[in-house]
Amino acid sequence: MAASRRRSGGLLVPLSVALAVLLFLAGTATAKKTGQLTVFWGRNKDEGTLREACDTGLYNTMIISFYSVFGHGRYWGDLSGHPLAGVGDDIKHCQSRNILVLLSIGGGGNDYSLPSTQAANDVADNLWYAHLGGRRAGVFRPFGDAEVDGIDFFIDAGAPDHYDELAWRLRWYGRYGGGKKAVHLTATPRCGFPDWRVEKALATGLFERLHVRFFDDAWCSYNHAGINGVMQQWNKWTARYPASKVYLGLVAANLPGKNDMVSPKQLYLDLLPNVQKAANYGGVMIWDRFYDKQTGYGKTVKNWA
């Protein structure tokens, strides 16, 4: 009987319980928090301004979405009814608070693709001169003289061709284009590994972070696939891209017809302790500012990210 128990603070604790506690502590010892929270902005005019989102103090990175028309001689973005006036000043305000501001290309529409190498070069040129550090007469800058810090690849439609060339061209501009700062490259793939639409682009090794969307795909979202289903995919992403910081993409509310929002209890006790064991865990990405403003999900997640 004495061999099966150990004394703790004057109480006899079953050895099995003590062992379970030790195993739990060992399993979470390598988990780490970064406090990094990223959010997508620009999908609903009722989410408030970019400045308001930055002034919450919640987010370390804002991703403006989307630059959604490109590849066929036309270049334009959709900010879901947000007026362009003032966005440039808001970008600079956010940057003054040390918040990274990225522009996401792609999205759920079908008005973009890269049919050729020339198309990839043309899109890179437009991004550089219209949104990044370049200046060229006759190129319209939607955000005025404000410069986003980088480009996020959210390629959810069309073929995967030539996005690797686009990435290389943007990197070239960041180094040799005469701007004042480098061009940060990130991607926001679906959770199922690999995401064939960005796989070739990611193979360049140029992407410093990945915001993997663990929602909108039942077979790898937590509420449908459980922790095992999530970790099967998470471990593939973190192992395949060890030089990239990998962010856990979560939704701040259940989207229409979906049940993908992870409860705070499950997030704290199960999901985050597991994903944070990865050496290249980067933080949490929230979709999106509109839903987060409604639910306050980010305020909770920020403490544990």
C-alpha cells in the first residue's frame, strides 16, 4: 500500500495521479506562448476603421483583404464598402504603433489568376508601384503614399501556376527596387496539407509566416476532426516549413452553416497547448475583425496566444 502512494503536503496522493500530473507537466513543458495575434480586416463595412482595430491594442498584424482583381491587365481591390479615403492614414497610424500591415491578394472571388510569367511580373509591378515602396507616374495608389509592409497570399481560386514567380519578383523588388524597406511575404493556406494552390509558391522558401486556416474545412477543423485531426495537419505544416512561423488560424464566430468556432475552454485546455509545442509556432490568426468585434473572441485568445 505504501508503495502505491506518495505523500504531498501531508496528504497521501495515489501514485497514478502523481504520475499523471508529471506526464501532463512534461507534455506542456515545451509549449510556448508568443502573444502574437493577427486579424483580417476589410471584409465588412460595419467592422469599423483600420485605425479603430489597431487602437484596440489586441493585434500585432493587420491583414487588409482583398486585392482581388489581377492577372489579366486589371488590378483592383475590394474592401466591402469601406471608403478608400482615410485608409492610407490609418495604415500609417497602425505602423506608428509597431503593428505590421499586410495586403492580402486573392480571396474567394474568381477575378484573379496568373496565366503566364508575364502576368506574374505585371502583378508584382502593380503591387510594388501601387501599394509598396515604388513610385511610377500614372500608377494609381489606392492608399496614397502609405506603404503596406508586405503581401499575403490567400489563393483560394484558380490554378496554382506562376505564384512562385510572383513571390520571387516581389522579393527582388524588396531588395533592389529602391524602396526603404523589405517586402514581407506571408501566406494563408487551407488546413489540409498540402494546399495545392500555394504549394509551389511556398516551395520557394520566401514566406516568413503561414496563417493556416483551421476552419471552413470539416475534416481538419477542431469541432469536426478533434485534436487528432487538427494535429495530423498541423504537424505536417510545421515540419514541412521549419523556417516559417506557423500561425493557428481560427474563426471568431460560427460562419453561416458552419460550426468551426473553438470554445475558449477547448482552446485553452486542449488546442493551444498542443500546437504551441511546435518550435516554429508563431501565434494565432483570427478571421476576421467584423466577427471578432461582435464576439470579443480576440480579447480571450490574446491572453493565451
